[in-house]
Amino acid sequence: MDSLRRYRVACLVAVGWALLAAWADLFGHSAGFAQSYSGLTGLGNMRIYWLTGLLLLAAAMAVCPGRFERARRILFFCVPLAASFGTMAFAVAPQQVFFQPETVALLGIVVAGAGYTWFTCLFCGILAETQNMSCAIGGIVASLALKTVLVQVLTGVLSESTQVGLAIALPFAIAALASAAEKGPCTRVEHDEWRPASGSPAPYRYVVPQVLVAALAVATTRVLTPLGFFGDPLHQFSGAALAAVGTVGVVAVLVALSYAVLVKRVKIHLNRRFMPAFLVVVIAFFVSALTPQWQGLASAVSEVLITSVEALTHALFWTLTVTAIRLKGASLFRTVGLAAGFYDVVSIVWVACFFDLGVANSGIILLVALALVILVIWLTDRGGGRERSENPAELIVDRRGEIAERAGLSPRETEVFMMLAQGRSRAFISEELVLSEGTVKTHISHIYAKLNVHGRQEMFDLLLAEDPDAERP
């Protein structure tokens, strides 16, 4: 029953986060706000002011997380109102005559940007507190996929005035979904699997650098790539029918890639878990630099790939952020504030320095891709085999999936085995998996038989064995 509640919470977060991304897209790219943007051309790129709003709140959360935690209930009501007001202020700025239009517009866009950061923090926290990592990743990816469809529908069907009205109302709908997800009767997940053994290096040393590298990748795809998820629509898929085909293709590739490089690797050690995802992003960077030279089918395929990987980059960044939140002693607001703040700073630099370079962007993209390759190699090397052999608890977490697969454990036996390897009791496993203690005892007997061990101590000896060929005599 609790698993159904978890799925319900994950679905609420997915829909809320999708609406949040759709709201930002309507604000930044829809025809309904074109007049507001056209009246502010003398103030430079409006993305800088949006990102400034994001950065201001992110910095405040990083510096004063305790105050945000204490004011969380009040902010639940105040932030949606402020975000809606900011959206409306930006929309009506050119038409009103009481204040200087530029001042009203800039105030609106900064306040709306701050609201975006707040909602993102809430959704990250809910996923980290209520979901296992597979479900958390599923919620993030589902929100990105749903956003792809929503934006195509909203911008293609609604009139300009309706787009503006919807954008003004969306913060309240997003807040309602966040509130429903937070109040969902769902048992909070325990974070024991992230706690290091005594004397072992904290998992932060693996996660935090990867969060920063992912932020660099997200900021680059967000600003510099010629195509993509948060940029222009699919150019090669004009018309309703082709646009639908392109959208379905993007969603399908996004889901497939996310499952292969994120969901399937949730049991891998933190220093290597996200390396394939980074590799896919780097490959897409090189493809992005070559895309303008391609025509026809090759151009359409590359456009779908780049758009999908750009969404995957966001999924990678927020998955890493959720992973960091789940670490022992992590502060929700400080973690999200630092991660989002670094992304905002890099994005502002990119927009200010490189956004208008045109074809020169290809060279910048290649340089960033090269930097990502170097950083990923460094991340892999700094968590090498020597440390793994010195940290038995992390080695256990790292090898559970491999041993379960080798022993031919069933899906349910694998779940029980994962908890046994964490030192969980039969009573705990029974309650967590909603099984009778007798059923759990039977599963444990089958697990021991398949592993060719005679008790829990021999099972741990197997998990800690240095020679893989000696794991099963």
C-alpha cells in the first residue's frame, strides 16, 4: 500500500514539475509575451534578468537554509502569489502608464525567476524524502517528457492572450500539486545506503564535483546549443503531424536513455554511477557542433537526439542534486541553493559573453565538451579502485547488484538481498516490503542457497571478497 502512495507522490511531483517547466517556457518563449520582450530590447538579453532572479533566491537558500526551513509554510502561500504577480507584471509592463515599463518588467521577471527556484527546491526535496532513487529518477524524467508535450500543445493551440492568462495562473496550480505531494501519507525513505562506514571518505567527495560538472553541462546546453529542449522548437518537424512525430521521438529517446544510464545504474558505486550519462552528454555536444552542416534525414535525427540529450542533461543534474540531498546530514535548501546557484552563475556568464556569437558557438561548444571530457576522467580517477578496497561498506553497496544478478536471484529476492546487505532485520524487511515474516524468511533461505552461503556472516564475507572468481565456491 505504501508503494502505491509513493507512486502517487511521484506522479504529483512529475506533473507539478512539468507545469513548472511549461510555465517558464511560456514566460520565456511564447508569442503571448513577445510584446513585453520587444519593448525591452535596449536592456539586453532578458535571460540574464530571469537568471538573476534564480540566483538571488538560490544564494539566499545556500546562505540561510535554516530561515527558509522555518518559513517554509509561510513561503508555500507567499511564493506562488509573488510568482503570479511577477508574471502579470512582466506581461502588462508595456501597456501600463503608472510606472516606468522597464522597471515593472524587470521586477516581474526577477520575482518570477525566484519563484522558479523555490518550486524546484520543493520538488527535489519531496523526491529525496519520499522516493527510492529509481522512482525519483522516474519522476524527474516523466516531468521532462510531459513538459515536451505540454509546450507543443500550449504554444500550438492557445491564443496569445490565453497563453498569458495561463502563465499567470500556473504558479497556483504548481503550488497546489507541491502541497498535495508533500502532504501525501507516504513513509519517508531512510538514507542508510548513503552513510559511509567509520573512517571512510564521505560520499560528498563523489557527488558534489559531479553536481558541479553536470551544472556546467546544463548551463551550456541551456544557452549555447543551437537546438534543444529549452530553446527553439524542432525546426525539421514543421506542421502538426510532423511536430507530433518529432515530439514522440524526443520523448522515446529521452526515456530510453534515462533508463539505460540512470535508472539501471542506481546500485552502482557513486564514483562510477553517472559516468555513462556524462559520456552521452559529451557525445551530444560534438553532434551539436556538427549539426548545422547536415541536411535532410541526418539533420532531423540529430535534432531529435540533441533535444533528447538536452533534456537528459537536466535529468542528470537534478538526479545528482537529489542524490546529494539524500546524503546524511545534507540540508535541502543549502544543497539546492549551491547546485542551482552554480548553474545560474555559469548560465549568466554564458549568456553575457557567448549567446550572440552565432556560428562561433560551435567552437565554444567543442571547448566545453573537451573540458567535460577532462573533468569526467578526473572524477573517475579520483574514486579509483584503491579507495574502494579501503571502504568495505561502500564496496558492499557497489557489488550487491552484480552478485544478485550472478546468483540468479528473482526480483523479489533481490529486494530482500539488498536490505540484508544493509544489515536490516527480518522485521524491518517485512514491514518495508509489505510481506509476512514467514515469507521473508523463505526468501532469505532461497538467497543463501543461491549464494552458496550458510548465514549472514558468510554473505558479508562474499560481498567483501576481493577476488570475483572466489565469490562462489
